[in-house]
Amino acid sequence: MRRSGTFCASVALILAALFSWSLPVVAASSSFSKDRTTVPKLKQEEQTRWIEIDLSEQKLNAWEGKQLIYSYRISTGKVSTPTPTGKFLISSKYRYNRMRGRDYDIPDVPYAMYFYKGYAIHGAYWHNKFGTPVSHGCVNLPVNDAAKLYKWANVGTLVVVHK
């Protein structure tokens, strides 16, 4: 009897460990990619990293505590398709991702980091209007800047969007 209890407890622990990893929340409008990255638990020093998106200035700042690491010009949502404001966490990352909506279908969007439903921070190779709101709500960056931010940020990184 004692052996059976130990065996069941061991199986329960293994199952708990397997299913304790959280899966990324991915927007229904995005396609899955082979390069999906998830980080189930952050190290203490990574919890001080956060991304500030200033809609009024069309600027993204990446912070490590109070130290500014990156500052980039961005393009956020137009008046008709605004970028949501608030505090969010990066829920999933994709090296390349297809993005679709009612009036767009863009393959191979680079360095996509989803932070709220179908909204992501990502590189934009199809325009050069950074500093002007032109997107459908996502936060667009020049591809080289998006690559640096993608390598720096992890799943779970705080994103603060304000006007």
C-alpha cells in the first residue's frame, strides 16, 4: 500500500510540473510560427525591465529599472484603430509572424511581441513613417530596432502604454 501511495504522489508531482508551464496567449488573427518563444519564469534581474510606449510622442523607451536602454521612434494606431492604453505583459514572441485583419494580410512580420490580444510590438518593413500613427493598433518599429528590442525583452516584460 505504501508503495502505491509513493507512486501516485510521484506521478502527481510529474504531472503538476509538466502542466505548470504557462502557454502564450496568442491572438486569433495571428498564425503560429516555428520560432515561438516562451519564458515561464523570469529571473529577478529581468523583472526590472519594462517598455514604455508614449503615444503622444510616438516613442518607445526600453528601461532597466531607471536606466534608459533603448529609445526608438515608432508608429502606433491611427485614430480609427487606436493602440490600447494601460499596463500589459508580453505574452508571446515570434521571430516571424503572419498578421491578418479585415483590410490587411502581411506575411513574415519580423520580431513580433504580443502584449494584449492581437496587439504587438513588431518590425515594419512595409513603411517608413515612424513618428506618425499609421498602424491598425500595433506598435511598429524599424526592423533593426525591433530586432534589438526582441533580443532584450522576454515574455513577461511589462509594457506600459500611455498618451
